[in-house]
Amino acid sequence: MAFFLEVLIGGLMAGVMYSLVALGFVLIFKASGVFNFAQGAMVLFAGLFFVGFIQKGAPIWLSIILTLGVMALLAMAIERLVLRHLVNQEGIILFMATIGVSFFIDGLGQSIWGSGVQQIDIGIPTDPILLMDGDILIQSFDLWAALVAGSLLTGLVLFQKTRIGRALRAVADDHQAAQSVGIPLNVIWVIVWAIAGMVALVAGVMWGSKLGMQPAIVGLALKALPVLILGGFTSVPGAIIGGLIVGAGEKIAEIYIGPYFGGGIENWFAYVVALGFLLIRPQGLFGERIIERV
Amino acid sequence: MLYRESGQFKTSYPADQAIFTIPQDRVFFALLMLAGFVGVPFVATDYLYTALIIPFLCMALAALGLNILTGYCGQVSLGTGAFMGVGAVAAWNLAYRIPELNLLVVFILAGLIAAAVGVLFGLPSLRIKGFYLAVATLAAQFFLPWLFVKIGWFTNHNPSGVITVPRLDIFGWRVDTPMEKYLLALGVVSVLALAAKNMVRSNPGRQWMAIRDMDIAAEIIGIRPVVAKLTAFAVSSFYIGVAGALYFFLYLGSAEPDGFNINLSFQALFMIIIGGLGSILGSFLGAFFILLVPIFLTRGLPMMGMNLSTAAIAHTEFMVFGAMIVFFLIVEPHGLARLWQIAKEKLRIWPFPY
């Protein structure tokens, strides 16, 4: 029982990391209807810049500010060079465009900062914590990650209540209607991509502290996609809960079902669960029902 | 002057429905095929065959398969690599376990097996579309290579998991040298491309395009989405499966099933975006272009006096691909194939444009 709990908690904590990436996806999808495949690459990009600034001798707070600036610039560039020209295109075209963006910033980040594994240490304690008379071992780092994700979620939910947040939701609801009441579409897009960049930075720092900053993170970030399908593309809490389900599910499956197949099922378990989920409930757990008008 | 269709009247339905309706196109294409089958073997070196031409033919076939699904039927797939893997593993098992089987039969059966798997993973397309489907195909992309690695039977319990091509015989013809491999690949690709061309301009192709343009409207005019979508998945996976078998038998020689990974899927997707969504010609142009970029970066740039490290080349390649995708989607969504058409339009009125 204690072992099961340990696996479960470990999985939930891993799920928090997926949630961090998935949050960025949801934000952009909600505000612009763009399915941003580049979120994973943005995590790497932000993380590499953060590490790079630190290695250049900047203190942590300065690196964070500088990286946020870089991500804001990136958001502006993406809006000006890509999104602006693809207004009113089909979602699938935009999706493919973000694949292009993903490759571009992936390559760009690595050509600037190299592709080696970079350690990030921002002073998050990593000592293990024992619970239940030492039966269950959890990493204090994971607790910190959960704390960060929780505060990020709270911040984002509160942000939606602000004036800009309302404008974001209006744009998400109906581009044209939002524009006609005077909401500047382009500005909103820059803001939302910049916020997604900020979320990417948080995710990048957390992933980087856990695994080291490395290009493989882009591939790991792909796991945010099944998370989204479980949680629903349009729900911020859904991203968190989907992440927890995927994280816990794949760890438990790996430990209890994996041995029958020779292990390694972690890599595809989430996708297959998502595939099954799509057949039963395509809008996800918390997503809005997909209604098509002719 | 040379390329003018005025005064050429079609007097019968077959003439009107021909693939190339004017003689200039027919002559050009005949010359192209002649160059392909006879000309290239005279000029190409072994390096050219193995580094560019053979992978070009295999990937063009895979891109063609993906184009049928994505370009014609509008279902985005990120599972191309996995289906190529299915084709390769199936072909290897058939050739290894039943040695008396003719190689062409092996390819066809491998394609059929890939088609069956494709239909299986295409089932979700009946309920979902767009990027939801893309995620669903990712499931295939991660699941299938894992299956080939973990189930020892697929690689005949080879401890290293590497499968190696047996000797290739077709009707007593031993396919050995790069040139012979090239001719075999060219033959298979030509036949399949012709079949695809005819498919997309007849009933199945029209059904796919109707579904792509607006599925609800298509359903109302009597096209069954189930049949149309699943045939698209089946035909597409057949092509991709055969392409995978060719890629493995004629290009790689020996491979780990793990090698058929998501990078291959992205490569095929880039080929059809750059070449042209919904165009047979575009699949070939795109494949050529995408394969040329790394060769240009590794061999072309040093000739121009620019030396990049291997890592820098890999990163530049990423950036070039990414930028090209965005550029083409914005500027020319119909890709290189459309540019080719524009060139032909220009040629029609050349040299007196007014």
C-alpha cells in the first residue's frame, strides 16, 4: 500500500510538470484558437536563455526579467511575422505553421546556446521527505513544483478577471465581435503569446532543474498533448487535472502493467489513453462541448 | 511559342480525360521518364544514388501517401514514420519467413498490412478531426515502434533489435548495385504514382476532396464519410507502407524499428507542405527539396567557403525547415507545385506576353 502511494504521488508530481507545459497550450488556444505546437520548443527556448544568462553571471532575478523580455520579443515576432498573415485561415493551417515555428525556435535556441545538457540550480531544495514512518519517500523538489504550478494556476485564474483577461476571453469567444467593440486583436495576441512565454519559462526552469536543460525536453513536452485531450483544450483547471491523471496513470501503468510487456510503456501510455478518450468524449473532461454550425 | 494549346481540339472523351491533354506535356513527360530510366543510370554515381536519388524516391512515395490523406482528404497525420515502420517490418518478416515469395509480392503484402494498421488508427477520424486527429496519430507514432522493439518476434529475437535485408531477387534478377536498386525503386514509384494520379481524379479522389472541403456538405450530397475517410487512410497507409519497405530494403539495408520515429513523420509533413498540399507532383518536388537542404548545408556551403560545425548544421537545418514552412504557408499555400503551374502559365504566352 505504501509502495502504491509512493508511485501514485511520484506520478502526480511528474504530472504537475506536464501540466505546466499544457497550461501554455490552453492559454493560447483559448485566446486565439491556435493550437500552438511550439509550446514545447518555447519551454526549451526560455530555459536555454535563462541558463545562458545565469552562466553569463547575471543573478537569478535579473535572468528571469531578461528572459521574460526575450519571450515578449519572441511573442511580438511571432505575431508580426506569422499570425498576422494567417488571420482567418483554417485552424489546421495555423497548426502546421506553429510546427514550423517550433522547429525554427528550437534551432535558434540551440544555435545560440548550444545543445549540451545544462544544469539549472536556482536553490530549490531537493532533499527527500519521508512520510508515514519512512514508508513513503517523496522529493521536496516535487512539492515545490506543485506549489509553483498551483500559484501559477491561481494567478492565471485571477488574471482572467482583470480588464485584459476579459478582453482575452472576448477574443476567444468571437474574433469579429471582439474587434467590433474595440479590442485590438493584434495586441491581445502579443499579450497572450507573451504570457504563454512566461508559462514556458516557469516550465523550463522547473523541467531544467529536474532533468537538466536539454533538447530532449521538446519531445517530453509533446506529452502535454494527451494531457490537453484529457483535460479539454479550453480549460485551465483541466490542464492541471489532465496532467495529474496522465502523470499518475502512466507511472502506475509502468509499474503494474509494464513488466508484462517488457517495460517502456510510459512512452505511449498517455497517447493511447487519449486516443480512447477521444472516441468517448472528444471535448475532454472540462472542455466546452464542440458544436459545429453549418 | 512552344507550349501553346490553342488550335488543339479534343474530339473524344478519352482525349478530354487524359492525364496530359496536350502533346507538349506528353512529350515532356515521356522525355522525363526516359531520362529517369535510361539517362540517370549513365550519369549518376553511386554516391548520388545512395545519398540522394534512392531516398528521394522512397520519401517521395511516403509523401505521396501522406498527401492522399492530408492534402486530398484533409486528415492531418503525424504517424507517417510509424506506418513506414509497419511496412518495413512487415516486408522484412515476409521476406525472411517465406523466402520463396517474390519481392514485388512482398512489397504489396507489406503495403496491405500497413493499410490494415492504418485503418485501425484511422478509426478515431470518424469522430474527431483537425489537430485532435493529429494527436491521435501520435499515439500510433509512439506505440508501433515500441511494439516492434518489445515484441521479439518482429525482429526474430535478434538481441540487438536490428533487422538486415536479405538478398533481393525479382524473377531471377539480382538487385545488388545502387543502380539496380534505383531502377527497382523508380519502377515501383512510377506505377504507384500513376495509380494515385488516376485515383485522385476519379471517384475516390473526388470523395476525399469533398470530405476535405466540407464534410457535412459532402455527407448531404450522398458521400459516406466513413467509407471516404477509411479508404483515404487505407490507400495512404498502403503507399506509406510500401515506401517504408522500399526505404528499408533499398536505402537503409539494416535498421532498428526505433529508427522509424517522429522525425520521419515531420519530414514527410514538411515535404507535402512545401511541395504542395493536394498535388501528386508536389509530393515529389517537396521530397526533393527537403532532402536537398541537408545535402546543401553539409556539402554546398563548404564549397562556398562557409564551414559550419556538425551541430551548427543540424540547428541551421531546423531553422531553415521551420522558416520555409511558415513562409510557404503564408506566401504560397499550394507549394512548389503551384509555382510549377505558374511557370507553365507564363510559358503559354511566352515570348509575347501581351
